[in-house]
Amino acid sequence: MLVKLRHSNRLVLILLLLGGGLVALLLLASAFGAVTIPLPDILKMALNKVAVFDFPFTWRAVDETIIFQIRLPRVVGGALVGAALATAGVLFQGLLRNPMADPYIIGTSAGAALGATIAMTLPINLAFLGFGLVPVAAFIGALATVILVYNLARVGGKTPIISMLLAGFVVSALLAAVMAFMISMSNRFDLNLHSVYSFLMGHISITSWGQIAIIAPLVIGGIIGARFFAFHLNAFSLGEEGAAYVGIEVERDKILILALGSLLTAAAVSISGLVGFVGLVVPHAVRLSLGPDHRFLLPASALAGAAFLVIADLLARTLLAPVEIPVGVITAIVGAPVFIYLLRHARREYAF
Amino acid sequence: MVSLQVRQVYFSYFDGLVLHNINLSIKAGEMVGLIGPNGSGKTTLIKLASGILKPNQGEIRLDGSRLTQLSRKSIACSVAVVPQHFHIPFAFTASEVVALGRIPFLKPFAEESEVDKQFVSSALELVGISELKERRFDELSGGERQKVILAMALAQQPKLLLLDEPIVHLDIAHQVEILELVRSLNVEWGLTVIAAMHDLNLAALYFDRLVLLKEGRVSADGVPAQVLTEARIREVFSASVRVEPHPITGVPHIVIMPRASNIKQ
């Protein structure tokens, strides 16, 4: 049946399946935790919530609170982080024409990490729209670093990609050194090393719908914005000159794509710390199975990234419960073998 | 069909002047070859004509409008460029690459229309590579790849085609095939063509008008017989040659003369 569909229809069908699968996965992932709540109950609760159905209560009231106030925000938060990182990965790989690029390549990770570390040393306890100081500082650190890198790389009205990669590398190294200094002086700075490591290894720190209400519009808006640039990204695979030849305003669109990618990354980092591998492995996996056309690559990567991180986070919080494994450890352990398998067996492998 | 006027154009990169007071008037439907030694400014002139470089002084007009005032999109709707080669890092198929030529005509979020698809398949057909369309671009030979790039340029439905040494990496069969095709598009569609060319004999064979550049200045401009004289080639290229009429067409044919000590029996 799949074979009979036209190529683009087949891809749309895959997107619908991915979307449906993600919704199912969100509910499934909510079932597991300190108490396991049966999936049929969760389904009924969810259907009652959308007010189309009226199933009788066969579950404890506390279960409903656990699902809707504790687990779903976290699971949805994980999905947003995964979607944001995978989309940012596609943007950076496409713009930089570099299959090794990930969302952190131009310094967002180092900037976010330093921002978060500084925030952890500050004795103030501010809350901003439901967020503590650490996520806000991480967000600002990530964006400030990208702006710095972009301006350092700018020569004579242009921002050559190679100088951006170099500037990103150097600035990251500098910020990492400052952070290493702070860690080595942790006593002096009154720095809790456990929180620093937890940030560096990744941890979905969503505790309320209020945080989702801030992050979700950023991430979903960012993904829609990214999809707007699908043709531009296809054109960028010809290189900057080639893109200009097919009508792309290269310097302007480069800034916009970088800004979108950085915003998505900063949003993700602010609620999860540094979760590695999602932004690298998911775009590759999707490109290898669906092809490099960004019109499908972008939405499919967003959905697949969300699903990947929901599963990783589920494993992170259940495998050794009540101890929580950093989610970045899971994404690397699961992601690396998947990546290797894909590279060796894919139908449309890479042109190096 | 569009015309191109280059008026008193000066251009320099960071170090030193590359083009010096260039004046050219190229009429709609002309087929012009840019020739000259390495570093004489051929590629730079092509890039200026495509609008991706901007003159330091002077102006370039496309059908009367200043190139610097046109958007990339509106330039791309009438001007297509074929560079020496493209490296494409992702595994696009040949027809996906050709479809990139339709980007100037597409709106964001829109699908390619039937018209766009028609232009893509007729471009593939015109270049004679319909059978390659499902093949991956990076697995094609150099000659096939260059044909795909040419098809992409033609899918843009250009009125002016700029080619930057389009055949320099190709074998003689592919060189002739591509030039024959470009020539027939020029004759049949009235496509205006400007091409930087290394091979003087092929330039003489396929182009009506040659512009010879030397150190960033126009050293000669005219029909091949006027431009390709023994004295001028000796002066501009510092090469010792003999120019004879082509046995069939009568255009200048350049015979390279080795040094006496290197002449083999």
C-alpha cells in the first residue's frame, strides 16, 4: 500500500504516523514512575479532560493529580526539549553544510553552562515567570554567546561560515576555561558541584505547566519558523554562492536561521541543561531514512526528536528509580549505537 | 531576452584592483565568451554580472535596472549561473537538485506546482539526462554532474545564462556536448549567454563575440577573428602559438608551438 502512494504523500503519511505515535508515547510515558498508573485509566482521564467523554472515576484522585500536575508537564517538557534540539540540529547542519554540526556547535552549550554556573553561585533566589535564576541565566548565556561569536566572525559585512565555526570553537574554549576555574574554586564560590554536573549531563527540570506555557510557544514558534526556511536550507546545500544564484538573500537569511536555531537551543538548554546527541543523531537518522529535503526533514526531525527524548527521559527516571540517571547519559548510550547502525545500513548514506 | 550593460566598473578584493574600468554592452541574444589568462578577472566579472559581488565603482544594469537595486529573488528569476562545480554535502537525487532551480518561483510553505515540475522534467530532458533523475547527485560522474547543474540553471527559465568555466573539468566529449547545447539554446530561445572560457579553440568555435581580459582590463572585444590574433595571444598569454583558420568553419584555430628544443620527431 505504501508503494502505491506518491512519494510526497508517503512522506505526509509518515509525518502523521510520527505525530500520532508521539501523542501515544506522551500518555504511555506518563504511566510510569514511582507508582504505575494503568494506561486505560490515563486514556480515560485524558479523554475526560478534553471534555468529549465522561468516563466514571475508577481511579484515585491522587492519580489524576500525579498524571496531570507532575508527570505530564515533565513528559511534555521532554518532548519540547527533544523537538527543539532536533530542529536546531537540522538548521545548523543545513546552514553550515556540515553533517557534524549540532545545536551546540557555535557556543550555545558553553555559554549556557557558564551562565547556569554563575547563577548557581549567586545567593539570590529570584523567580521569573515560574523559572528560577539558573534557567534564565542559561538562556541568556546561550544567546549572548551566539551573538558574540557571530560578531567576532563578521568580516567586511559578511559572516563566512568557516570563521563562525572557528570563532565558536575559540569562544567555547574560553568560556569552558572560565567554568573550569569556577568549578575548581567551588568552595570559594559556594558552588554546589552536584547541581553543576546535573546541568552539564542534562536533566529535564520542568515542574509545572506554567513553565511549559513559556517554553512551548518558543519551541513551537521556532519549529514553524524553521519550516518557513525549508527552501532556503535546501538552497544552502549548494553553498552560499549557489544559494544566492537561486534567489536567497544569503547574509540576511543566515542571521535569521542562526537566530532561530540559537533560540530553540537556548529554550531547550534552559529547562534541561546540556542534553547531547539528540541534535546530532535525530536529524541524521531522519535524513538517512526520508532523504535530505528540508520540507520533510524539519517536521519529521522535530517529531522524532520529541519522541526520542520522551523515551530517554522515561528510561532516565525509571531504570534505577528512585535514583535518576542524567538524561544526557541515556541519549548518548541509546543514540550512539543507533547512529552507527544507521550509518552502516542506510539506503541514502552520505556524500563525504 | 535581456541585455547587460557594464559601465566603468572597478572592483577589488581586499588586496589590489582586480577589474579596471570595464565597459561592456551585451545585447539580448548575444553569446559572449570571456577569455584571458588565469587571474585576469573572468570569474570576478561573472560574479559581478550575477550580482553576488558589487562593483566598487561604476554600475551594471540588467535590462536597464541597476543590479544592486534588484533583490536576489528577482535576479534569480531571469539570470542563472553555472559555476565550475558544486559540492552538495547531502544525498539529493539529480531531479531534486534540478528542482532547486525553481526556488526563486516558490512561496514558503507552498508545494511545487505542476508547472514547476514540468520545468524540472523538461530541463532534464533538454540536457539529455532524464534517465539520471533518480540517481544520487554525488554518485554521478563529473560530466553528468555538470549536466545536472546546467539543467538546474535551465529550470530557472533564465533569460541570461552566466557560465564560469563550465567545462573546465570535463573530457572532450562532455565539453562539446555542453557547448553544443548552450549554443542551441542561444539560437533557438534567444538565451543571452556570457561564459568564462579557458579553451580558446572551443571559445572561437562556439561564441560570436569574445572579450579578452588582461590584468583586469578589456584588451580586445570583437568577433573571434579580430580577437584571436597571433600577436595578441603572444602578448596577453606570453605563449607562442600559430593561428590558422579552422579547416571547416574558418574561425581562428590556435596551434600551440613547443619550444624548438622540445619538439619531438
